[in-house]
Amino acid sequence: MRAMKMDHQVIVIGGGAAGLYATAGLARLGVDVAVVNADANMGGDCLHYGCVPSKTLLHMAQETTDWTEIQAKMRAVIAEIQVHDSVPRFEELGATVYIGKARFLDAHRIVVGDRELCAKKFVIATGSRPRVPNVAGLDVSMYETNETLFQMAKLPRKMAIIGAGPVGLELGQALQNIGVEITIFDHNTEFLKHFSRDIADIALEKLDLAIHLDSELIEVTRLNKDEISLKITESGVEKTLVVEKILFAAGQIANIDTLELERAGIAYDTKIDTNRYLQTTAPHIYAIGDVIESPSLTHAGGAEARTALTNIAFGNFSKVNYSTLASVIYTKPEIYQLPATQKATRILSASGANIDRFKTDNEPEALVKIGIDAKAKIVHAEAIGTDISTVMQQVALLKSTGAKLTDLSKPIYPYPTKSEILKNISDQLLTEKLEKPFLQRLIRKIIQWRGLS
């Protein structure tokens, strides 16, 4: 191949959370890097349509039912964070910013608008968009997604949410708290199927949402300017429901269809194929975030961005350790999960009924479960409780260092705090060890020798 004049050493395609993380990291290392974003409002789905506005809504829904006030707060929070993700900030870091949609011409060239750019390496981080199913009778006036919901001038009185995952549950609870009558439908036959049944059962009861499982939306009919009729099958039985709007919260589609990846020699199906170093089938092109087969979480994209920029700058040696990648459903109560890396030999648990701070906060149903291996090292964890995610990251830290569950008994915990639930679980294991006959005999001999019996 003839030598090309490189406009930049690295071009990051996508200015969402993952893409900006990679861009900032490379710029700080002194790499000649550019980032391409479809418009000047960088920050991606998380800032504009996902994490930030949804968590603001969840908080504000506990304080007011005034939708206008809630929207104003969401806009204010987004604007405050936007400064960190703005074009001027990244230019100050030393990155070049291009505004427009990118597509590949070949393995080293892209087009942004009418401008051709050449680079030695690329990072694809174009994110994803909400999946809207093909349903008979459905048109855009009938539904919202997380990309449009927060801009609604007026909320509907009744809304059906399709999808009982994190987005559907969080938005469903928040909207119900501010006066919208919510009904949720999900195709799965089990609620929160990746969680243990006791955690899922507590969640189903405490969320207090009308959730219908084994359900599928098959047809929508406009009744009048305000109302639509939904035809739904639930466990094979056809039912109807009249609402004003549908909110689709049933998955995302990777934004890769306009990139012309085949021109660059990049293999893909619904998402881009990558190896453990996050290289695509074109080794100088990396992919991160929602465009690859990994958890569609902002913090996962951040970890992947850190890995990709490390490999670009220093050579391919870094891999993402997904074993400590926790996920949280930010409802009230929160639902937390730290994934399993292997099968646990046993699972220990503690409930809020045994912890004083959970008693004072009237949360006896709070539950923490920790799986360990034969050496008492942490394999996985899950929990449910108000603000439980802030408690559980101690467990993720121990798992990342290979420490034992009993290490949770070492700190002196402030009283009363919810963190004591971790000490309770750890103490269970320590107590078992102390009650072994050999240790009991040894302790009795020491007590006798010291004249204390």
C-alpha cells in the first residue's frame, strides 16, 4: 500500500462516554488524537438520554410531581456536566474535534461530511439507540423511548412500558411516583431472570409496579387523539389495554449500520467482532462500548476505553476484567449484582431484619448474598436495599484483589450503618471456624492456662 499522509495518529469515532474517555486519555498521553461526533452536543446517550436525566428524574420524583420543575432540573444537571464533555474542553486537552457522521472509505480513511480524514489507528465508539419493534399499527405518535421521553411537554395519564429491565423498571417507578399509571410488559417468563429468586421476589413486591411476564405486544390501534388500544398476548392469552403512550425499553441497537465497516475489513453481525484486546478484524481498529458484545453499561464502556487506549499507546497487553463489573438497577430499593466468575461452593446471606440501621430505616426485607469458593474468596454477590450499591462496592474491591470474605470483618464499622450487613456475613464464616472442635479445645486450654476458667 502506498504511503498515506496521516491527518491524525488516532481517530475516535463517537463522542459518547466511552469515546470521550478514550479521547481524553490519549490526549493526556500526548497522542495526536481526534474525535468525531455526529453533533456538537457531545456526551452521548448517558448524558443526554440515559444515566444523567433518568437518575435526576428518580431523585426528583421523590420531591415533586411537577413535570416542568423536573424537566428544568434535568436540563440544569445535563448543562453542568456538559461542560466536562464540551468541544472547547477537548480542544484544550489537545484533541481535534470534528462534527458530522463518519463512514469508512477503507482501512485507514474515513469521510466526515465532505471531509476525508486519514489515521494510523481508529477507535469505534458510536454507541447505540433504542430498539423499537415492528408492531402492526404502530406509528411514531404512539410511543416514546428514553431519547424522547424527557422532552415531552406533558406526561400521559396512562402508559405501557415494553421491557422490565433496568430502563423499564427505573423509569416505570419514577413515572408512577409522579402520577402516571404504569403497566409493564416483558417477554421473559421470569422476572429479573439473572438474579436469584429471593432477590427477584423482594424486588417484585417492593417496586409495586404492575408487571406482566411472558407478554408480547402484537398490535396497536388509534382510538382517538389521546388514546391507543394495545393488543397483547400474555402466556398465550390475548388481552387489550387502553393507554395514552407506549414507552419502549426493550434493548438497544448498535449504531454501526452507516459506518460501512466492510470497507475497512471489519467483521460484524448485530455488533462488531473484537478480540480480548478490543481489536476488530482490522487489527489497527479498536471497538468499545455498546457496539461490541459486552454489558451495555456506561462504566463498562469506560473500562473498555481505558483498555483500548492503553493498548494503542503501549502495545496490546491490556484486557478488560469484567469479573468486577457490577450492575445496578437504581430503583427504590436498588438491585445490585456482581457477576459470577465460577460456581460458588456456598452462599452466605444476611437480611436487614438483623441489622440495626436497616431496622431504623424500616427495611427488614433488604438482603445481601455473597457466593464464595472453597478458600472463602468472593465469587459473586447480589443485593437489594435502598442505596445498597454504595455498600456493595466493598465486595467488588475484595473480589478484585483476591481477598477473602472474612477480610470484611477487619475494619471497625461505624454504628449504625448499612455496611454492617457485610460484617454480619463475614462474621458468620468466622464464627463457624471458631466453633470447630479443635479450636474450641485449644481455646479452653488457653483460658485454663491463664487461670480464667
